[in-house]
Amino acid sequence: MYYETKNINQAQKIINAAFKCISERGYANVSQRDIADEAGVVLSQLNYYYKNKEGLFAEVIKTLARHYLNEIEDNLKKGKTEKERMFILIEYFQEMLRIKPELFKILFDLTSMSLWSESLKKLQHDLFNDIAGLIRKYIIFESNIEKSKYNSSITLSKVMLGTLFGTSIQAMLDEEKEDMIESLSVLKVLFR
Amino acid sequence: MYYETKNINQAQKIINAAFKCISERGYANVSQRDIADEAGVVLSQLNYYYKNKEGLFAEVIKTLARHYLNEIEDNLKKGKTEKERMFILIEYFQEMLRIKPELFKILFDLTSMSLWSESLKKLQHDLFNDIAGLIRKYIIFESNIEKSKYNSSITLSKVMLGTLFGTSIQAMLDEEKEDMIESLSVLKVLFR
DNA sequence: TATCAATTCGGACAACCGTCCAATTATATT
DNA sequence: AATATAATTGGACGGTTGTCCGAATTGATA
């Protein structure tokens, strides 16, 4: 129905505005008033749709997770072999770091924000788990890495995600991040 | 002189209190009043010694960097071979995650805080660079990893740090973090 | 002891924050 | 057309924030 899509749009406008504000200035430096202004909406609308600030931020995390999990999986599906899919994932991170660095900013920011709230922590934990799950599903590790009790495919998936994430952070801290981005290519030989 | 050491103590008390507050609740949830109370000091003392909030946080980062760079290097010096030193570093991270998880909380927190301030970003970037420098100095990568333009020893050092960092974050998000901590042992075979 | 700078103190200030609510308006249902 | 529900508005509220400043205290110097 019309009024429903209109409401969804209104609610979505708020999420989008929140996303923009947070990725530009960080969750700690953004007020609900900032988000309302950015969305072209009155302040009380935020509490109407999302109850309170934490509820709003939780929804931002959920939206972000949904969007990029789909995007990553869509990309992975294009690869024919495990090796090909690993390359796709690495290059996806590299491309994102180049053309959408604000995505990583908000990802890091929301992650550290989540450390201080049990409910948000669970959301963020699920996000990491789901991405690691994709890695495990589409990029199976065999070959050169010896098996032991420490490196099941699920463990390796998480460590690979950790490498991508931790290296990306360093890239974001770097004024000249291009070198750091390129160095992500090392993963291609590390996890093989 | 006496009054000087007293002042240093006063200033140091503030830093320590800031460290404690931030590692317990996150920089975004801590006010200067909280820190002053924790330090047993009057509010205006913070601005007297550190000018403003950012100045105080900058000093926290510097202190943290100094302390743990020394601690890490002291540990690395104990190892006799490159392989031994790599094990030491990995086990240092594992031990810290177990007995001092608040250290990682504040490390992640200050890192994401630094994304939104140019001056803090530089401090944090230096910290990462220095740790990577230690890795490069004490743990030289040769052996199984093929050389190319992408994996100089400095690049590998940063990626290894990224792996430690990114995997540690996932451990902090996990309610049962022990498995994640153990999986850091994979690094022993990954970077070899 | 008198002087002076460094430190400590208490409080003020204006600005901002998240939350809440009564009212108005829009939309759908009967 | 009348009614009920949902959405939107504007503003108020108590509380907290970072910053600043004048006065009091301390300790060293001469």
C-alpha cells in the first residue's frame, strides 16, 4: 500500500542519513539532531521509528550487514574455482578501500561502538560470523596449509577475514593508503 | 625536585584514570568529569595539564604506545631464532587477550577514535608502524613465501600485524573467545 | 620574610544532548 | 461522511558536556 511504502521510505531515509553522518564523522560525534537534519526529518521521528539512539544504530548495523553480505556473496558467485573466488574477495576489499573508504570507516566505527553494548556486540559478532561463513563456503582451504586442530576451514576463514580487516584498518590510518591496499595481494599467496 | 615529581604524579594519575575509564566504557562514553573523579582530581586540572579533551586522549595514546612497544620488544629479545620470536609474539597476543582483554578494547577504541581526527590519526598510524617495525626487525620472513613486488618484509610485517589485530577483534566480539584466541596459532604456519 | 610563579580549587557558563509528550495532520476503514 | 489509526510536528524537560576564569594555595627563590 501507498502509505506503507511512504513510511518505509521515511524510515529508510533516516537510516541512510545515519549511515552518511556516522561514516563521515563517527558515531560518537553524531547526534540524533544531525541525523534528522541530514534526513530532512523532524527530530522526534527518530524515536518514533527506532525508539532510541541505540535502536537506531542497531538498525544501521542490520542494514549494513544485509547489504554487504549480499554484495559479497553475489561477487563470490561469479568465481568458478576456489582460487578465483579468493581473488575476487581480495580484490573486492581493495576496490572498496579505493572507491568507498567511508564504508570501512563506518565498519570499524560500529565495531568498536559494539564493544560497549551487549546487544550491539551480538549484531556485530553475527556480521563477522556471516562473512567468515561466506569465506568458508566459497573459498575452501586445502592444499599447502597443513591441517591440525587449529586450522579447520572455519578457523582459517575467520583468520583470513581478520587479515583483511586488520590490514584494511592500517590502510585507513595511512595518508598514502595505496601501498597498504596493494599489499592485500599478499593474501593470495598466504592462503593458498 | 619534589614538586616536579608531585606534578608528574598528578599528571600521570590523570592519564591512568583516563586509561581505566576508556578501557572500561569506551572513549565516547567517558567524560572529563568521570576521569577527574577516577583520578581523585578536580575537573579543571585536566585542562590545565592537557589543554583539552583531545590533548588528553593524545597523551593516552602516546603513553599506551610507549608502554607496549617496550613490552613487546622486551619479549621479542628473549627469542633466539626468528621462528622462536614469531611464536613469542603470537603467544604474547594470546596471553594478553586472556588476561588483559581491556587492553584490546582500548586499543580498538582509540584506533577508531583516531579515524576522525587528523592529529590522533597520525599518532595511531605511528603506533601501528612501530609495531610492524618490530616485527620486521625481529621476525624476518623468508622461507616458503615467494617474493614478489607485493611482499617485501615490511609489507609482510604489516599484514601479519593486521592478522593479529583483525583476529583479536573477532575474539573480543565473541562471548566464548577462547577458540578465537587459540586460532591465532594458525599464524605460526601461515607466516613461515 | 617577602616575592613570584606554578599549581589547585570551585564554580560558572553557554551549548548540546536524548527523551518524551500533547497537538495536529494524513490516511485508511467502516 | 464519520471514525479510528498511523504519521508528523514543534517544543519542552532535565541533565550533561567541554571550556574557561578568578581566587586561593603551595612551594621555591632571593
